Amino acid sequence: MTLMVALGLSESGTEVSASWISGAFIHIARLWPLILLAKICVVALLNLPFYSGDIAQVGLMVAMLAIDGALMLAPRRSWFQRQMPHVQNWMMLPMVFLSGLTFSLWLGYEAKAATDALFLAAVPELAVALLAVCIFGDRRLLGISYFLGALLVSVVEKTGMAQVGLLFSCVLVMLLATVRQATADRDRAIVRHSQDLRAQRSDRLLQEHERTGRGWFWETDRTGCLTYISDALAQTLDAPGDGLIGRPITEIIRPGDKKQGDGERTLGFHLSARTGFSDLAVCAALAKEERWWSISGQPVFNEYGQFHGFRGSGTDLTEMRRSQAEVTRLAQFDSLTGLANRIQMLSSLEQAVAARHGKPGECALMMLDLDRFKIVNDTLGHPAGDTLLRQVSQRLQRVVGDKGLVGRQGGDEFKLLLPGRHDQAALAQLAQAIIASISQPYMIEGTAVVIGVSIGISCCPQDGVTADALIRNADLALYAAKGNGRGVHRFYSSDMHADAEDRRALEEDLRRALAADGLHLVYQPVVSSKTEQITGYEALLRWNHPVRGPISPTLFIPIAEDSGLIGQIGEWVMHTACRDAADWQDGIRVAVNVSPSQFANPGFPSTVMNALAGAQLAPERLELEITESVFLNDDDGTDAMFTRLKAIGVRLALDDFGTGYSSLGYLKKAPFDKIKIDQSFVRGAATKGSRNSAIIKAIVSLAEALGMDTTAEGAETQDELALIRQLGCSHIQGYIYGKPMPAADVLAGQRSMGTAASANGFQSSRPERKTMLRTIAIHHDGHIYTGRVRNISATGALIEGLWNVPEGTLFAIELAENQFVNATARWSKDDRMGVEFAGSVDISTLRNAPRSMAG
């Protein structure tokens, strides 16, 4: 087909459609009897016999009639018309060629005896050939095929120079005519094809434009009635396109509101004035919901200046208007919960504290932070977290009602602004109602979820007269609430600044200590319960402050995590512990705690390998203690980290098992070698009626089934040791076998006693102690002093803030508001002293109690 196009021999000079070819062949079949009739007439005019008795002549005549009959009948048959166009074409070409060939052979056979060979052999053949070409019309390939068949015999017969010259002239003329006609056809076809392609491309672009919904087109007659409308627009109006044709365009759209900036000139004015318009905002009149369009149109005039109507286009403005409304809404409301956002809350707070008649405004501000929300968000996913936030906002609005404005600060933080004066009792009652409501279980994706909320409260004007001051002080109160066990509310007090400043100072001191090698490690033995041999030591970080003395890890480790220092500290601990353990006896392991941020760092395995290589320590002698919190972001990265660490050859221990929020499902895929039972289950396990022993037994059974060791932490008394052994724990760690000691003491102990360990402790448990940083008021001899509790038990406490207190001094200590206890100083050193309470104190209630108002 490409060759046919190049020679100009195809029907149109371009592509040949199937319907055209089939129709052309039927046309040829109908006219072909003229060819047969012409052949008969030529024979009659030349007075040639149809039958001379020669078998060859009869065969040629029968073949000629059969081929001509096939050309007349075949294109009419359905089987022929079902063929592909190119198949039909190539079926006709040989039949046309054979038709001309058989006629030329039959005529030449009869003309051999004739005297005028030129006339008898050439002229009749050319006459019928020219008739065939006329029937073929511009289908030159078929015409040339017949012509070649008709002339082939004359060329082979070689009848003379005159005949050859005539044939050559005829062929030359026909070729020149063909080439000229093909050139003209090709030029016309190229132009027509370009026009068709342009028109098709324009149609496709317009259709695509309509189909994508970006715009649509319309047309009216001179009376303003629709003559064309895009299907997209008809679908928008939920009406068939044919049903809208003939209706005035003003029936389906109406002008927009002038107040909304939609233009002063209406559509009706433009239509009546026959003036063009552009981007006119109109509203749909027939749509089921409010829809806005922007339409443009131009009047159409013919070459005589007569008006024919309008043509135009349009686009949908509905989504843009909705987006504008949404932008306006988002400027003041939170997109997730629908509550007031940070900007609106700040604006409302500034209005509430604004001075009126020379006096500052009155209001109360509550800062709320959800407890344990991050765990839900990480374990169930962000969509579940968003669902939870929406449910929390609904509960907040139900509890607060019209008392105040509820807003979302961002993340899991909320604000509550209460205009006007409120007494503390009413605020405390509202805060407790919020805590109770938020703490009720939620159903998220079929899972029961329980969270809590901590609340910090500040009031204007007593806690500040500016928005910034109220926010800062409410934040301090919130921080105090979270530091006192969470799930409570706290009012702002001036001593909270001291606590915040104390934390900031500790952070700065910790940075200096890390830079100046002010931290050190101590090692607590881990003993086999069966052999009472030391199998390893746990490395514990200590900080001896140059002014404050020893700082508890429970105090400075959270500071290190919040400030981002935990990575540097963890790397230092890893290298130091491996270097110290390299000096111990072979087979003695060292256990190092790994923070969640360390575990999440892709470079952590490299840190471990560098520490082992630098200390020349065998990998199996290093045990990494990992808490359940690493599973909060349980994903492929967590599994990959476990795989990389196990490939190094180190041991893995699950630390503080049972105190987190993980599930037992993690144990079946995490390659732990040991489970460490948290000391909260060990302490008091030997007490009558305690359920801790059942929990320990269950953990031991689980570990044995999974092929893991167990270590019971925090064992201090003989009765706890006996119970742990009875329950089957494989290893024991606690004061019963020794307190944490420096690396030098570990080496000295191994040289003198080897790895043997001996139990040494009280027969039964001491009162429970809690570490805290809490400001208290100390009453003595009519004076009130400010102090801080560092740790406390039911019978006594460690207090700092008073210098060189004489032993035996009596105090009345206000541990919380209106909660006093008499105490006696038993020892004092610098600004620290130990006191003994006159009676037992329930320390569990101190977590939820408001702080004392220290003077």
C-alpha cells in the first residue's frame, strides 16, 4: 500500500477505506458486461469466427468467458465482501490481468491468418483496454493490470516495428498520463489529508476538553435558542442534550449576584445587544445543587453581516468557589476536627485579655495534651489517629458546651478558652470532667483504645495579662501535670518557672558533662539462678554533678532524649562498655541499653561493629537490651534492623517486658535471646496476696516455650530471691547480688572471687520508693521554706533546698495542697537531708494531687 501511495496508484492518494473498496468492486462488477460486450463487438467487426474447431481456441474462449463471469459475479458475493479490503484488492488484480491476457491470446490466435496484423492484433486490444480503463476510472492499478495483460501477447508475438512503436507510444502516453494524474491526485490528497487531520485534531481536542470537564461549548440561533450544547454540560444539568436543544439559553442559566462581584451587565443584556462577553459568572437554573459557571460568547455574522446567533464556551466555577470558601474556613478552623485553629484561638485570647476601661480582661486558658496518643497513632496508623482526634474533639465540645471556645493547637494538643472570671473550684471541676470524658474507651477500627489527657490552667489577670504570658504559663502548668503522672490537671504557680529553669540548667550541664567526660558507667552483676555464677554485667549510666551531686538517670535520661543528646550518649556508652568488658574474664557478657532513637538510626549496626572492633570484643559477649517501645513503629525497617544486628552476632534482650504497650505477636518474629522481667513485677512478688508471682510464672513459661532466657530485675530481699528461683527464672539481677559498681571494682572482684556471687540482703522487702522532682513547702518555727523532694517512700523522703539542717529537727511538710505530714531530720549534708515521717504516707496519691503553694 505504501508503494501504491508513492506512485499515486491508490484510489485517493492516501488511505483506502474498506467501504469505498467494497463499493468500487461492486460498481466494476455491474459495468463489466460492457467489457464482455466490447469483446464480442470487436470480434463481430473483424468478422472473426467464434468457433473454428480448434481445441486451443475453444479453451481460450471458455477461459475468457469464465474469468469475465468471475469479475461480474465475485464482488457481489457476501463471502467476498467479508474479506479485508487489501485481500479484495489482491483477489481482483490477477483476475483483471487474466481477463486482458486471455482476450489478447484469443484475438491473436485468430489474427494470425489475417493480412493486416497491425490492425487485427493491436487496435482491438487497445480499444477494449481503454474501455476497461474507463470503467476502472481513477483506480489505475486495476487499469494498468488489465492493460498489461492485453498487450503482453502483442509484445511476445513481435509482429513488427510499427506495432511495437504503436504499443510503446500507447504505454508511454498512458504512463505519462498516469504520472501526471497521480501527481495531481497526490497533491490534492495531501492537502485534503492535511485538512482532514487538522479537522480531526481539532475535533479530538474539543472532545477531550469537554470530556475532561475543564470546559464546554454552546451555540444559539439568532433568537437565542440553543442549537448545540456539550454533553458534559447536559449531564451536569441532569438533562438529555436533545431536550435542551431549541430552548432559550436564559432558561438554563441566570446571572450571578452583583454583590458577589459577578458583573453589572447581565447575560440577557449581551444577548439582546448582540455584543460579545467574557468570563461572565452565572448560576445554573436547572441544576439540583448550586453550580456556578464562567461563560464567554461572541456573536456570529455571515459574510453579508447578517446575525446568525452566538457561539461560546464555559467553565465550571463551582469547585473554585467551594475552594475559596474552604480557604476562608481553614483560615479560622481546623480542617481535621472542625474546631477553632491556632490562629482563631490566639485572636480570641487576645480579645479576651484586652484591657477594658483601664482594667485587663478576665479569662481562663486550659492547655490540653493527650496521653498515649502517639502510641495509638504509631501502632494503628495515622488514619486511626485522625479518627481518634475527631472523637476527642466531639467529646470536648460536649463537655464544654457553650462555656467556652474549644480549639486544636496542632498534633494532639488542644486549647480551651473560658471568657470571664472563674474560681479555681469550678475550673477544677470542669478539668476533671474533661479528663473523665477523654479517658473513656474509644472504638477505632474495631479496636478498643484508651488514652488520657493532661491539663495545664492559667488565668487572667492573676497569671498574666497578655496572650503570650497566659500561653507560656499554661504550658508550664501542663508540663507539671505531665511530670506528675499524667492524666491530671495543674494550675499555674510561680514555682513552676523554677522547675522549668532547673530542667533547662540540667540540660546545659548535661551537654558540658558529655563534652568534658563527666559521665561514667557502673556495672551491676547478672547471676545464674542455678549456679550462682556471674554471667554478665549490665552497664548503667551515672552522672555525678559537680554541684548537685549524683543525678538520677530517671531525671537526666528524659532530658537527653528531649534535647537530642541521647544519640551521642548512647554511642559513648557502647564504646566504653565494650572496652571495659574486654578486660573481664572470657565468657562474661556486658549488657547495654539501647534507646528507641538509637535503634531507629540506620547507622546503629555500624556503631555496634565499630565498638566491638575497637575493643577486640567477641560479638556474643555483647547483649543489647531493647525496650518494647521500638515496636511502636513496627515496619519493615524494624525487622531489617533486627536482622542486621543478629548478623553481627550480638545477643538481644527484651527489656522491661510487660510494662509497654506491645503485643505478644512481636515475640514470635523478633529474634530475642532473653526476656527481662521488669522490677515492678519482682518487687512485692513475695508479699501474700500479690499477683506478681503469677505474672512472673507466665512470663517464664512463655520464654521457655520460645527458647529464651529470663532475667528478673530488682531482686533485693531473700524472700524475693527464693520466689524467683522457685518460679524458674534463669538469671537474677538486683541489689541482693550487688549494687552497680565501677569498672575497677568489677576487675578487682573477678581477681579475688572469680565469677562466684553470694546473696546478701534483707529477709523481706522495704517500703517502696519513688523518684520525683517535686516542689514542697516546709514549715518550721513559724517560717515557710521551699524545698524539693528527690525520692520518697511511705516512711520518709530525700529533700534538698535547706542547708546544714541539724539532726533531729522537726518539720511540718506540705507535700500537696492541704496535705501535711510531720517529719524529723535524720541526716543532712550540704543542701540535702533525709527525713523520717511521723506516720505512713500513701505516695500513690501524690501523683494526682496538686502541688503545694510554697512561699
